[in-house]
Amino acid sequence: MRDLTSDTITEAVISTMRDTKDSRLAEIMESLVRHVHAFVRDVELTEEEWARGVDFLTRTGQMCTPTRQEFILLSDVLGVTMLVDALSNRRPAEATQNSVLGPFFRDDRPQPPDAADISGGLPGTPLFFEGRVVDREGAPVAGAAVDVWHSDAEGHYDVDVPGRVDPAMRALFRTEETGHFSFRSIRPSSYPIPGDGPVGEIMGATGRSLMRPAHVHLLIEAPGFQRVTTMLFPSDDPYLDADPVFGVKDSLVASYDTYAADSGPRRGPTDQPYTVLRHTFVLELLPAG
Ligand SMILES: [Fe+2]
């Protein structure tokens, strides 16, 4: 293994790994080397560009903290996160589809009763969410764990609201015998992904918008069913077709119906216009065995 050339180095590197005991690791490493080498050949990467790439990845790692994961963000904006999800969660079209989990899920969320107000008193258009969880035959799924979380009217999650330490705009509910769950909150807003790090540089250099369409996140789990990690987007959001993390699917675009205070299905509980969001979530059974 000497005098390697650009034609022979790929097979030489792969041959050094032939004693890999884990067959899956062997498969992944061989493919990784082949694809990285092919990429370098394809663009004829220069030494300066190689150094810039190393610097970019170094700074991406240095940007990471317990609350900021720049590598996941990089995966998101390159479409890798949604690609892995698509390969891992193939579901029939009738079942609720997945989207990205995102960085704002917290497991220290409250578990209020059904119909609770989870807004934390933050200002915004009242949102009444009425959800239902069913199986593919339409039968209700009782006792499903439903996590919800979303941003405020300015696009901030509770962890980013200045001075706020208590969880807000997030909760864990359990579906009733009818499969229903509901809550009151405030309507979320579109917001930019973080643009102050290496990922932001790439987004700027490639002319991409940082703005995500508004959404409510949901994570639904029930015994015997595939876990659903998803979100619902308002059908009138201007950023639906430019989501920087590629999370939008037609089936997850929902009608956020807005009514005047003295009209509509929730007449009375608010003295300002309000939004009603209704959605049925369809769970897919886990594979047998
Ligand atoms: Fe989000």
C-alpha cells in the first residue's frame, strides 16, 4: 500500500477496514469513504477549500452547547434529517406523517387536564386546539400520550422568552376514551432558524431564507402504534414552500380557522378574535412480532 494515486487510494482505504467485526459498521464506513472520495473528485476540491471545510466543521462543533445543536441544524438544512425520517418511517398516506422534532422539545413539561390553558399568560391570538387520535380503521385510540409545544406570537419558545423559566406553550395530554384531547393556548408565529453560526453563513451564501412557517409541534405515542413526531402548519403561512428544514407536507397543512370574538364555535370565552384548529391524527400499527 504505497505510491497510492487518486485512482487507487479509495480501494486502499477501504481495504484497511476489512477486519471490522460489526458488519453494519463495515458497510457504512465503506460507503462513506466511497462517497466522500467521489465528492472530492467530483468538485476537484482544492487545498484551500479543504481547509475551509475543516474550519467550517470545527466551528460547527464549537457552536454546540446543551441548548444549541449546530450539527443537527446543519443536518436539517441539508435535508438529511428529513431523509433519515423518510427512510425510517414509511407510512401509508392515510396515516399521519412525520416531520422534524426540532430543538425545543422538553420532557419537564406540565401534564394539565384536558382543555387547559397552556399559554402561560403570554399575549397572542387565543388558539383552541381540538385533536383526535384514531387508528387506520377510524377507531379512537384512548390513553395516547400527546405532547404539544409551540412558539409564541413573536416566534419564541418558552426557553427563549426573556426572563421566563417556567414551561409554557407546552404540555403532555392523554387522549380520552373517545380519542379526543384539547387545549387552549396562543397562535404560534413563523420564526427564523438560528442564523448566527456556521449554518447561518451557508444559508446566506446560498441565498436561502431562515424563516420556518408557523407550526404546532406534536409527539404522539400509544402502545402498539408507531410514534408520530409531527407538526401542523397554517394553510395561509407565507413560508410553507421555503421551509429551511424541509418539514412541510401537504397532509400537515391545516386550516387555522379564525373567528371574531362574538361568533364561531367558541363564542364567549374570549373578547378578541380567536383561532380554532381541529385535526385528526391517524396512527399506524407497529409491525407484528
Ligand atoms: Fe418549532
